[in-house]
Amino acid sequence: MKKLLGIVVLGLLLSGNVYAKTVKALVENVSIDDVKSKLIDIHLDQGYEIGEETSNKITFIKERKGTLTNLLTAFVSDNVKSYDRDSFNLSKRDDGVVIYYKTEVFSGDEVFKLDSDKLADSMQEWLDGFVKKNF
């Protein structure tokens, strides 16, 4: 049973390798720096580290917990540890900033882009709540 479960989960990880769903939200009357500052505060409080930052993009990385998760990613990567990565692309508009958000899992050089509709709905709900609470 455990072997079957492992194969199913690995298959789901690999099937998500095509593209990642991206969700978006408009934040009115703010600058990109204001949005990045709020994203940094929230993610650092949750144990993430800043992975990459440019003038209009920021990513956050956090090691995934759980032996099963790490063992499954070890089957497709030489690295046993796996990480969550949240990526935010920010686009300045006349009326504010549009936030484009996607999430993925990676281990070593392997990236598993998560594309389920259920996850996208959850991400959109989080992003809408983030905008409502902080701006």
C-alpha cells in the first residue's frame, strides 16, 4: 500500500511539471516597493528566506518538512531535500501594482510546477486576503 501511495504521489508531482498556475491581483494606489515590503514581512515571519530579488520580482524559499515528501523528490533528483518557492512578479500600472503569484516545489535542479485548479483557487484566496488585509 505504501509503495502504491508513493507511486501515485510521485506521478502527481511529475504530472505538475508542465507549467505552474499563476494568479493575480491589483493593489490600487501603491508602489512596487510597498508591496514587496509587505510580502517580505509576511514570508520572513513564516520561515521563508528571500531567494531572488529584482526591481519587479521577488521569490521566497522554504525547506519542506516531512520524510515522505523528501523521499519522493529524491527519486527524481539527487538531492533529498525539497523546497517550496513562492514567486511574485510585480507590474506597475497607473492605478497601482498588479501582483502575479505562482508557487512550485524544487529539489536540486528539478522543479515541480504546481498546476492544479484547487491549488490555484487556494493561492487566489490567499492573494486576495493579502491585498485586503494589507492595503
